[in-house]
Amino acid sequence: MFKKLILSMGLIVVLMSASMAAALNGAGATFPYPIYSKWMAEYRNVKGVEINYASIGSGGGVRQFTAGVVDFRRDGCLHVK
């Protein structure tokens, strides 16, 4: 499980580096939020890129991603635009 989380966040970092985005917005599962917040803060400090994640639950992440509100969602699998 932890390996999957690391790989998922790594994919997000790669996607962000490629797009040179100023900010990336996501939503989804509440369980991984504590580790995500640490990773996002560290990435912001190193790369200067903001990653915003709303831990609103998997269903909320699906709805926001489907509606085009967020760039990625987390519900056990990583989904990106």
C-alpha cells in the first residue's frame, strides 16, 4: 500500500514537472491525507509548485474530477486528466 502511495505521488510530480504548472488541484480519499500533506509541503518547498488536495472522500473526489473541477483524484487508484 505504501509503495502504491509513493508511486502515485511520484507520478503526480512527474506530470507537474512536465507541465510546469503553478498549481495542481486534487480531491479524494481522506485516509492518505496526512502523508499527502507532508509530500505536498516538501514539493512546494523544493520546487515552488503548489499542490492543493481536498480530503473530501472518494465519492467527492470522483464527482469533482468528473466535473472537471480538479486535476486529479485519489480513491485507491490515481486518476489524472
